[in-house]
Amino acid sequence: MRKPFIAGNWKMNTDSHSGVKLVQDIIAGCGEIAGNKVDVAVCPPFVYLQQVGKALSSSRVALGAQDIYFEQKGAFTGEISPAMLKDVGCTYALCGHSERRHVIGETDELINKKVHAAILGGLLPILCVGELLEERKQNKTTEVVTRQMKKGLAGLTPEKVSAVTIAYEPVWAIGTGLTATPQQAQEVHALIRELMAQMYNKKIASEVRIQYGGSVKADNAGELMGQEDLDGLLVGGASLKADDFVTIIKASA
Ligand code: PGA
């Protein structure tokens, strides 16, 4: 059985005070559910990882980074290494979020290096994939997601790939209020699981957790999670409100 996994991506939001308060409210709100029935993680901005990490240290809510760099150390101005993330208590690292692909210009090759570096550094990567609206309109969803999966996971052995969570986030649904219908999401999740079976094997395909992301809200989380191949949610906007995020976690339990 795949345990549901709900992660909150805070993006470039909160400050040192509100971030700590947010995680405290989340911990209080989900009580025994976090870590037992549902794996829960929050991904604050880099500069608040330590403070938020301290606030969640005695809970079972995990800490995640929104990005990672693939080199271990050295002259890479502005970048953050896997060891640094580990040092401040991160368990997870997002790799290839669509805002990094499409706003910052990250390529599949760079994202693949990040996935490898995260695993090497003892972190659990969440590889984000998903098509643009134009690509969906041109019926290219399968092609795009297949490419992102194959290039993103290139070179990973079966042992290593078991550390990876996949997040399917159709770009047209992120922050737009346009959620994929549960059926649209399920279709792509089934494709991703099938790709894992082709690239690895049936066991790995049946164990990999696939999150959906894109305008997940308290009132649509339950229906989305009801889909066979949906194992979790990557939540942006609604993870900034403790009540909404806790409702989403409870709906997934
Ligand atoms: P959203 O963001 O929930 O605000 O659409 C999701 C994400 O980008 O991970």
C-alpha cells in the first residue's frame, strides 16, 4: 500500500515569523495523522528552512527544499548544495518544479543532475513533470510527460529510483484556479506508472508515489485522492493557510 504523501510548496511566500506560525498551526491541526496515516512535508523558502525546521523538529511533519544544486560545494554563487539542505534538516527536495523549468529555464538535463545529487546527498527528490496548456491543446501531454520522466530519471538504478516521488503538475493548472479534473489527472498518473513499469519493473511501478499538483484546494482534494493512481498532492497556494492545508491532509488520510 502506498501511504499518501502531501507536501506544501510555499514558493516565495511567508517570512520568518509567519512561516514558523504556519508550521506550528499545521502540526497542531493534523495531530496524530502526520507521519502515521499520511506523510506530510512543508517546503519553505531556503532562508527560513532552519527556523521552520526547528519548529517542526519534534513533530512528524518533514522539511523539504524547493530546489537544490547538483554540485557538492565550491564556486557556485547563490546555489545550495545537498549537504547544506541535509545539514538544516531537509528530508525532501523538489526537482524541476514548473516555475523553475519555465521561469528560470531549467532543462531536463539539469533537473536530472539535481535528482542524482539529491539521492547521493541522502535526500528524497520529488521530480515534477507536467505539460503546458499549448502542449495539452496539441495533444502532446503524453509526449511531454514521457520525455520529462525519461530524461529526469536517466541513469538512476532501480535501487536509487525508489527514493523518488513523482509530482504531476499540469502547468496550466498551477496557481490558475483551473484544476485538472480527477479523470484528467488519473489518466496521466496511470501513464507515469506505466512508464515506471517500462523503465524499471512492475514492483517499482506499484510502489512509486505520484502526487498531483495544480490548484489543489480543501474542497477538491478528496475527489482527486479518490483516483486509483493518485498517491498524494503537491499544494501551493492552499498550503499557505494552515486550516486549508490541514483539511487537505485529513481528506487524504
Ligand atoms: P498551486 O501550486 O497549488 O498554487 O496551484 C502548486 C505547485 O506549484 O506546486
